[in-house]
Amino acid sequence: MASLPTISPEEYLVRDRANAYKSEYCLGHMYAMAGASDRHNVINSNTNGALFSQLRKIGCRAASSDQRIYANLTPFFAYPDTVVTCGEKQFLPDQNKDTLLNPVLIFEVLSDSAREYDLGLKFALYNTIPSFREFVAVEQSAIQVHHWALIMGEWVKSDAQDRIVLSSAGGISLALSELYLDVF
């Protein structure tokens, strides 16, 4: 089996910006991202819609899966399904302003093909981002939302029942019925 070529973070950015498709960068390798199911897209759109009106009142913003983020300790570049920032956005120090450095909250809509990666290595790499405080994994095959919050230096996991409270985003809450509207 041939191994993937190793490239630098700088080469990744050049290629990713030039491509018609999105790719992530992990451990020196560039990976093309697969398309998403209709259910995945509806859940992600619902998430962004539910966040929008609440976040704008408290100086936070959500961005959809087109927002690239960067974790510099690895280095790691990714396109989370939804990313939230509060306060002033910080970007890589180049003229493009297309790679976010300071997300506080990240949502991933889980799929069978990416579940292990999203909940394992990807979550671990997100944890190297100093501003990152909360992670929400939304199932697309059932109404189930997993929530991790960084509390006193430890990641605490809970499964949401009817609502999820997002402390990193001013304590706003989202009803699971909003996230799953028109899905089931």
C-alpha cells in the first residue's frame, strides 16, 4: 500500500485555496473531504439558524462548514460543520483572512464514515486550540446530541435531553427539536 505524500502546512494552504473542493490537513497529509448527506446538511443548517439570533445579541458568531480553522501545535487544518467565535475573530497572519484561530465552540454532525475520526483524533487536535472550550457532536441517524465542556481543565461529557446549554457562548441554549427540524 502506497503512503500519502507529506506536505508542509504552507503547501497545504496553497493547494486548498486553489482547489474547487475542501481538504483537511492532519499530520503532514492533505485529505479531500467527502460530500454530506441531505440529513447532515439539514442538521447543520438548522444548527446555524438556531445559533444566529441568539449569538448576535452577545457578540458571538457562528460560521458554517466553509470556515477553515487552524490548530498550530500539530499543525492541523479542518473545516468543522459549525464553528463559533466570541469577541474579535483572529486569523492566520496573512492577507487572506480565511483561516480562523480562535473558535470557542465546535459542532460536528456525525456520520458512520467519519465518527471515529471526529470523536477521536479530530477532537484531540481541536483540544490543542487555546480558545476551544466546548464540543458538540450531533448524531444524524437518531435524535442524540453529545456535549463536552471544558470545566476546570477537564473535559466533561453529557448527553443532551431536550436542550443543550452552551456556556462558552454566553450560556445560550438550543432545543434539540430545532437541530432536528424536518429531519425525522
